[in-house]
Amino acid sequence: MSVADSIAGIPASAHIDPVLRAQEADAAYRKVLWRIMPFLMLCYVVSFIDRSNIGFAKLHFIADLNFNDAIYGIGAGIFYVGYILFEVPSNMVLHKHGVRQTLLRIMVLWGLFSAGMAFMQTPTHFYVMRFLLGAAEAGMFPGMLLYLTYWVPLNRRARFNALFTASIPLAGMIGGPLSGAIMHAFDGVNGMHGWQWMFIVEGLPACALGVFAYFYLTDGPASSPWLTARQKQIISEDLAQPVTKRDHGPQSFLSALSNPKLYWLSGMGVAVLVSTGGVFFWLPTIIRQSGIDNVMTIGALSVIPFVIALVVQFMNARHSDQTGERRWHVAIPAFVATVGWASLPSVQGNVTLSMLMLTLATAGTLGLTGPFWTLPSSFLTGKAAAGGIALLSTFAGVGSVFSPMLVGWLSATTGSLAMGQYYFAGLMLIGGLSLLIGIKPEELAEVRAAK
């Protein structure tokens, strides 16, 4: 760039061939991807294992502690009470103070509380520890989605979101066999049950990751020494690109609350979080009811739905970014999950068909997450995005407070998970329909324009 151009304020990129500029951008985002995504995914894998490993612990601690499915359902759901209370404040703190301090606080506390689950003796202990775990982890998921908006423009974000949410099936692939192996191998060691060792072994690594995150991550591209000046400029220019509807959307948290699209999205948000919880909290029990009793075999079989879900999640997000279409990339997987959940009661006792329907429910639920979590930032920016994403996740969490309690009560009362599975199917159907009705294609035209 000439001195005259510098004085005139013409950006360097204005004189670069578009093909070269696109190649530079691809290289910059590849560097971002490989620098931050593996670590963020590792953190969320550990997080999700720690919140959902009670699904495996339940196979043994219910008998050891004289609990029942109703008590288990309350404990599974009360996690989201703490999560809801602290989720929005946590995201606003991240927006103000950065990701390093936020992750340090979240991960150290949740690691300690997760390990502390090993020492519960009564239902009250169970409820308190699950509440504290939810309070500690509050802000992790929406915080990481917000953090990605600091690095990645909207037209590339579904793939990044899908990579991050791929941590959920990865947690299922890793957590199932790991939990089963720990419970089997450590049962009786030092007079402790296998499920107690499982909580300790799977909980404490989060503390170390929280400390490492403080030194490894940076709060944004501008403060990242591993990016070149040119790469920082490209990312800054891409994030500043005017996108008509998005730039004229709500800029403050309070104004975001008046946007009806946020509430239409909430139906799908509730459905996907409740269905995800349904998979993790009840999958081991569903496999056991199909005729498998060995905990290690259950752990091995639990990998299958998550492997398929991981592939579906990536392919769906990539196609959504390529086409710029979001609504049907969310709704169709939701309807697939509906079929899976609704069919499970009729195939109980058949291992093959039960695994097939579990795979449909899991792949459908997790496959929509990349495009879905891109939608809020297509019409919210700044503080509105920070609060709006957290608020959407909070709305979803409200359903997750009561759903495990309801399903646990129904299971304890009827002796079957069938009614709970129909409930999950109904939520996914309503969620997909509410998205299609409330979010119009023309309202998301900016996503396609940014492609």
C-alpha cells in the first residue's frame, strides 16, 4: 500500500486480489481453528462428562444409597436450577472481563463439585451437589458460543459452532466406555464403590484445565501473539462487515428482550437441551432395558449413537454454511429425533432396534446444534448477543429443570420410560414447528448474503 493510500485511510485489503484475499482469510481461520477449538472442545468434553456421568453412576448408586428414579430425576434436573440462576450473569462477566478469568472460575469450581459427588450419602447431599455443579458450570456453553463471535464472522460460524457442540457426542463416545471401565475396575478399591471413583477420576481434571486455560487462551484476536498483523486485520475486517439486518438489530440486552425471534427460538432451545439431557441421563438405562446388564458392555454400546451423531453434526453444519440456509437444517434433524424417541417404546427388549432408534434420537438432536446456535447471533450483536445467547440457553434450561423430574416420576410411577420418551418426541416436534413458524426465511437473508 502506498503512503498516499495510508494517509487517505484506504485499507490494504482494498488493493488485494479477491482470490488472494480469500486464501489469506482461509489461512487465518484455519490458524484460529487449530489454536483454540481443540482446547475449547476438550474443556466442554470434560464438562459434559462431569454433568452427565450420573447416567452411568445411577446404574449402581440407586441401589447402594436406596434411591429411586424419582430421586434421581430431581437430582438430574436440579443441576439446571443453579445453571439458570448464574448463566446470564456469567456471560455478561465474560463479555466484560474476558474468557481467561471466566474459564478459570468455572472449571476449577465445577471440578471440585463434580469430584465431591463421590461423597454423597443422602438425597439432600445429591440435590445440593448437583445444584452447586450447575451453578459452577453456568455460562460455560453460552460463554464459549459468545467467545467464538469474537473470532469468526457469521458466514463461517455454523461450522465452528458445530465443532464446539461436537464435544457433546465426543463426551458420549469417551464418557460411556470410560465411566463403565472405572466403575468396573475400581469397585471396592480402598472400600469405595466404583461410582465414587468415577466421580473423582472424571472430576478433578477440570481444575487443571481451568488453570491452563488462564495462560493458554487470549480474550480476542487483537491480543493474540500467534496471529500476524495481517491476520488480525483480516479478522477485524470480516467481523466489521456490514450485514443489514444484523447491524440494525438490538444492540443492548434490554432491547434484545423485545425481539420476538428470541422467544420463537426458545421452543427449539428447550427441546434440544431437554432431548440432549434425555439421551445422556437415560441412555444407559434404555440400553439396560433392551436386555444388556454388564456395565462395560453398556458403555461400549453407548458409543454407537454418538459416533453417528458426530458425523451428522459435521455434515449438516457444513451444508448449512455452504447454502446459507439455517431453518430446515435445524427442523429436519428435530423431526428425525422425534421419530427416534417416539419409536423407542415399541422396540423395548430388542437390542438392535433399540440402538437404531436411540441413534436416530441422538443424531437428530445433536445434528441440529451447529446451525441452531448460529441463529441468535444473526440478529443480535454486542451486549445483546452476550445476554441473548445466555437468555436463550437459560430458557432452554428451565425445561431441563423439570423434565428429568417429570420423566423420573413417570418412570417410578408407571415402571416404564415410555411416557418420558413420548414426552421427548413431542418437545422435538413442537420445537421444530415453532422455529419454522416464528423465524421467516427473509429474516435470515443476511446469513446468505455474508456467505
